[in-house]
Amino acid sequence: MKTYFITGATSGIGRQLAMDYAASGAKVIACGRREEKLKELESYSTNIQGLCFDITDQMKVNQAIHSVKTHVDVWILNAGDCEYIDDGRIEAKLFRRVFEVNFFGVVHCLEAIQERVEPGDQVALMSSTASYIPLPRAEAYGASKSAISYLARSLAIDWAGIEVNISVISPGFVKTPLTDKNTFAMPMRISAEEASVAIQKGLAKREREIHFPKRFSYLLKSISLLPQFIQFKLGCKIGAQ
């Protein structure tokens, strides 16, 4: 059975993936910052091994990943965070916080694993459908996820030479502790269980882009093809709600 390395495994999609893969008989290295949550996962299944570190701390990332002695078949770099801006006011510290987790946390992991990956291995980067179109208040979050999407597509080309498959995962709204904090409407929101199934299927097929729920993601993809002035008007309408 394969070994899966999952960051952000203490809640939401990452936690569900860890439990689902472990239940299928796979070995899971579940990563997160909260030791007590990792111990809960370990008690759920003997197939889960907890690994506690903060992805924003590059030294800790290197130490943690180098401590893993078994071969990892699938790296799922899922950890992320979200902060919105209010009244269009740009705050550099807010952007830095979001990018430290969503973008540089992934880059830290990629640098650490690049000497470990072998032909046939898979690496999945967590983006978002928010990267498809401009949305109000999402300047920091959307920009960080757009950066991840570009990184994944570009890295897929360079790592094709070493036969490592790169996937970008772009979920719509998924019910997690992170989205539970949202105060706006979240159309077509799905459960973490549904998200996990979609990701597992996509990774099993080695898909370059795993996006879901399809009705929502294809709608946003279609909007992204419209002229910019139409996207602007749609964004303003959403912001006025």
C-alpha cells in the first residue's frame, strides 16, 4: 500500500483525507501544528503517524521531512489559511501572513522533498476555485492561491523530466472549520467527506487539475473566459450582497 504525507491534517479536508486513506489500509503521515489533534488521529488508526511542525518555519519543515525514513508515494501539501480584507484597505502584514502559510509553506515543503521524490511519485498542491476569478475581499487569499496554481502548472513541466506527477487541487466551498467562519453565502458548499472522495479519485487518475464540485468549478471557469469588464461587474454585484 502507498504512503501519503498530508500537511494541514488536523482539521478540514486534510483530516478527512488522513482518515479515509488510513481506513483504506494506506499508511499516512499526518502533519500539523497541534499535537493533541495529531494524537487524536493516531488513536483513530494505527496506520496514521503524526508529525508536528509549522510549515511557515523552514528549519522545522526540513527537520520534520528529513525525519521521515519511509518512502512517501504521495505528498499532499494541503495546509492553508484565509484572511479577508475589509473596505478595500490593503494591509501588508495580512498579505504576508496569508502568503507565509498558503504559498511559502508549500515552497518550504517542496524544497525539502525535492531530493526525496522518485519516478512515479505524486505531489498535490492545494489551490482554490477562488483563483479563477476576482472576488471581493479575497485579494490576499485569492492571490496566494493563484500563485499556487501557477507554481503547480510550471513545476509539472520541470518535474516531468524526473517522472513526478504534479496535481493542483482547486476546491469550491467545503464545510470546514475555516469556512464555518465565513459570514457570506457559500453556494454549492459540500462536505469534507465529499471533498476527500473527489481528491482521492483525482489522485488515483493522476489528474493534473482536480476541481470540484464540478457544477461550481465549471461555472467559475466559464466566467473566467468572459471579458474583464463583465467579470468586474459580477464581482461588484457579489460584493454588494
